[in-house]
Amino acid sequence: MSMEIKSIPVSELNKYQESLLKKRKRDDFDQKRRNDARAKQKLDQGRQAKEKEKDNAGGNILMPEVFVSNHMKQ
């Protein structure tokens, strides 16, 4: 039925069909907005995990002063 409604010009639709078409457009827009928000949330989670992993990996890196003092001791 929706394909039938989409093929008819809006001026020829009755009130019910017109409201169905508007509701469908609104629902499609809302669904797209929700999907975009979900995708952005997943991307942010991935970024945060990568940042956390980077911070954790960088915690045990020695500073240059340590290398110099170790070299002087030898």
C-alpha cells in the first residue's frame, strides 16, 4: 500500500493517506536519528577505549632522566 501512496501525487491523496505518508516520513526521520546517535555512541566508546589503552600502555614508559641516570651508574 505504501508504494501505491508514494506513486500518487500528494494533491490526490485523501486525508488518511496523507497522514499515513507524513507519519511514515516522521518515523523514518526518527529511526535515522536514533541510528545516527547509536553509531556515534559506539564510535565514542571505541575512541575512549583506545585512549584508555594508550594511557595504560604509556604508564610504564621511562622518562629520559631515568635513562641518563642509569647510563651514569654503569
